[in-house]
Amino acid sequence: MSGTVSSLGSAQIKSEIATVQARLQAPITLLQTQQATEKADISAWGTIKGAVSSLSGALSGLSNITALASRSVNSTSSGVATATAANSAAVGVYSVTDVKLAKAQAIYSGVYGSAAKVGSGAGSLVFTQNGKTETVTVASGSRTVGGIAAAINKIAGGVQASVVNTQGGARLVLQSGATGSSQAFTLKGIGGLSNFAYTPSAAGSFTSTSSAKNATLKINGVPVSHSSNTVSSAVSGLTINLAASSPSSSTGTTIKVSNSPAALTSAVSSVASTLSAAIASIAAQTRYVPASSANAASATSTQVGPLIGNFTATNLQSQLLTAVSGAAASGVTSNTIGLTVTSTGAVSFDASTFNSAFAGNPGAVQKLVASIYNTLKSTASSTLGSGNTVGGTIVAQTSSLTSQISSVNKQVAQLSKFNNEQLQILVQEYSIAESMATSAQTTQAYLSIFTNTGSGSKKG
């Protein structure tokens, strides 16, 4: 019998198993590469979503354009009058002359000792003002100047009382609670306070220091009378605050009401900034920059965005750019108001150009801004969906990618399980083969003894 039985070496077995393992791992590696690409796409959409969300936040500042287009007011003599204007106030110049301030009625009593009793006993004070009558009852024990003042103020009527202490004694001061001719009052004492009396025609026991008067003035030559020094009903949307009477009957101040686009300018600037950032964000995720090898120092490798070739992303970028570049209203364009799209696709904003355009035609500028706002808001809403969570193109894109990743995870798990089972079978087969080879070698060794012995005896 001749021949030999040999076994595979340990290194050779490991090499064979590694080769099989690599072959089994190949489809898993392809799936994992696909999964990494899909995760990169989701991350890219997350970046774009953040940029569009910032744009949406800036757009909220333009939700009420009319309110942003405020009015500015200037007075040439603030010592005579100042003014404030609502957005409804007409732009123009208002000459305010012949100003006489509104006044309250004020009277004061004779001198009394601060703790001395006033009058002959308990009594009442009857005030008549603007067609109404109020009665103040003063108890006998409260008939001091201070007690009477406290009783008057307690009813919180249209007359206010105070006590002024002078070198000679205390005086009771009465004053109407508001200015205007309608606030004039009369006083009649009853009972123990019958000596207290006052009418404009007969001062009685009081001295008048100021008569109740309306404010009077002329606005662009038109006579105006008002009960207070805050004149808010003469010119719609304009409130004139009188500070002092005119130095002479023909002098006063000039109030100029003009457009003030400061708040609107700031809001448009914020939108332009966030819009440009959103466009740049999309460009970064869809870009393709070829490799450069001009010289070793400046050589760059090819740069490819994860969403290159993605129609949804490039279409979103186009919509955002067109919202500005294609906007026009009432003969005004984006360039007219300082909103321009640069050659690199960025959006720039020039505030001085915007302010000049607004000063020349505020209505048209507001219409154009409203048009741009509505277009951008619609695009942002369809992109982000309701509440940035439900619906929207980004949610649709990421949901699809997430589903694909989940499917790949299942495939990888199934393949990994199958591969492990195949490798275990292979290892077992090699183990059985090694065991059989070892047994065969042992048998061969024994047979060799007999074979070699027989050959020796024949030679002998």
C-alpha cells in the first residue's frame, strides 16, 4: 500500500474562512453604504429645514405691514406743543397757532387755624358741576380745614380739595378734577357751614385763582376748542399735546407728519438676511465643485453635496430666488426697493434705497413687500408643513429616507444572521475534515509499520 494523507494547516483554514466571510459581507457593505448615503440626505434636509424655519420666523415680522409703516412727527417748537400720530394720520404739515391752554377752576378760602373749628356746627357742602349736584356732609367733629378737605375727597367727585398752610394759617383749596369750561363748579354751604359759598359771579368766602376754560388754538387757521390740553379729535389720527400758550396770538408751532419706514425697513432686512442664508444652505447641499489642481498648494478634491441632483431641493431654491427676482407691484420692482439677487445667488438688501423708494411711493412699496411676503410664506409653509411637523416637502423626503433606512436595517440583520450560520457550518466542516484527516494519518502510520516489516522479512 502506498500514498499519504495530509491535512490543511491552521493558517490556510483561517485564510479560507476569511475569503468566504468577505464574500458574504460584500452585500452587507453595499447596503450599509446605501444607508450612510440616506442618513447624509436626512442630515442635509435637517440643515435646510433649520434655515427655512429661520426664514419663517423672520417673515412673521412682516405679518402686519400696515402697522410697520408708521408715522414720524416733528414739532418746530416743542415748548408750545408736541404731537404723536397713528398710522392712519394723513401725511402733511399742520400750523398750530393762537394756543391758549385749557384750565381747571381753582378757588381758595380764607385763613383758619389748622386745628380750629370751622363754622358753627355740623353742615353740608353742595357742589354743582356740569349739571350734576353732589352733597358732602361734614360732621361737627370734623369741622377743621383738614377734616373738610378729607370729607370732600372721600366722595371722589368732580372737585378735589387740599390744604395749603401759610404764615397766617391754613387755607382750603378747591379745584375741579379736570380742565375745560364744563368743569366749572359752584359751592353752597348748608347748616353750620352756611358761610361757605362760591359762584363765579359772587366769590363769597372764596377767592378764584383760575377759571375753568377750554383750550383754544388754530390748526391751519381753523379755530379749535378742546376741554383738555391733549387735542385728539381735531385731526384724525393726530394727537396734539399743548404745552404752553403761544407767545403771541399769531405764533405757535409747525407740526410735520411724515412716513417713517424704520420698522418696515428692519423687518425686510431680517427677511433678506434669512432668505439669503436659506438659499445658501440649499446650495451647499446640492453643489458640485470639480477638483482643482492648478498647483500643489491650492489643489482641492471634488466636492459633492449629499442632495446633488435632488429635484425637490433645487426646486425649493428656485422658488425662494424667484420670490424676490420676479416680484413687481404697482410699477415697483425688487431692485427698486433695494432687494437684489447677486450673481452668486445671494439676496442683498440696501436700506437707503428702500427708504428712498418708500418716501417716493409708500403705497406701492408696501404692496410689493406684501407680495414678496405672501410668496415666501406660502413656500415656507409648504416646505415645513403645519407646525413644522405635519406634512410639507421636507417631512415627505425624510420620511421616505427613514423608511428606506429601516428596510435596509432589516436586510442587514437577515443577511448577518444567514452569514453567521454559513460560517458556523463552514467551521464545523473544516473541524470534521481535520478530525478525519488526523484519523487517516494515524491509520496510515500503523499500516506503514506492517508494510515496512513485511518487506524486510522477504529480503532476509
